[in-house]
Amino acid sequence: MQITSALYKFAYCVTLVIILAILLQGVPFGSVTTTPKALLLWAYVAVVILTGVVAVVFRRLSRSFVWGVVGIFCAFFTWQNWFGPGGFFIQTETHSFDPTAAAAESARFNRQAAISYVVIMIWFLSLPLLRQFSRRTGAKNLGAAVPPKPQ
């Protein structure tokens, strides 16, 4: 069980590191013209880092704190990737001059983006769900050596 937990934490943190790397490299922080948008982007960077810390020590933290951090992360992830600059799910180009083909390509892109978004959200929400499940079953060695709550 300890190996499974370590692999899960590693995969979760690698996902966050990839998002952070793409965010820092691909998002045009310098070209953001409005101050609130730039502040939101930097807050998102901080939340990604905080989520990584929570992923490593999630068994030591309260359930509401883990849910809160992951919820805030998911909100920032949704904002940046659907509406923010350099978002993953914003179509930036088409490969046809034909309006019908362009509309079909856009619809296909939006379907794929929506499916990807749902899969990614399930992955991110698995952290607080796993934490809740591990506490409920009293599984040992999933994180810190915290004994299950007395009943």
C-alpha cells in the first residue's frame, strides 16, 4: 500500500509540475495588459505549488483544508484554461478556410477539450477523495503515520 501511495503522489505531483512548467513558459505574463489578470495568473502559480505540497502531505491535513485547496486549484485551472490567456482549451487556430470545415473542426476541438477537462478534473478531485477513503478505511501507510479516528 505504501508503494501505491508513493506512486500516486508522484503521478499527481508530476501532473502539477507539468502544468506549472507550461503555465510559466507558455502563458504570456508580460503581455497581460490588466493588473487583475496578472495577479490571478500569479495566484494560480502559488495555488499550483500549494496543491503540490498538499498532495505530498494530504494525510496530515484536515479534510476541509484538502478539499478547499483542491477546490481553489480546480477553480483557477478552469478559469485559466477556458478563459485565461494561453489556456489549454482555447482554440487558437483553424486549418481550413471553408466555413463548414472550420465549424466542424471547432466543434471537434470543443468536444475533445470538454472530455479532456472532465478527465483532468476527475484526476485532480481524486486527491481529496482518496484522502477521505483512506481515513474511512483506516488504511495505513498512505501518507503520514496518522492513526484512524476513534469510533
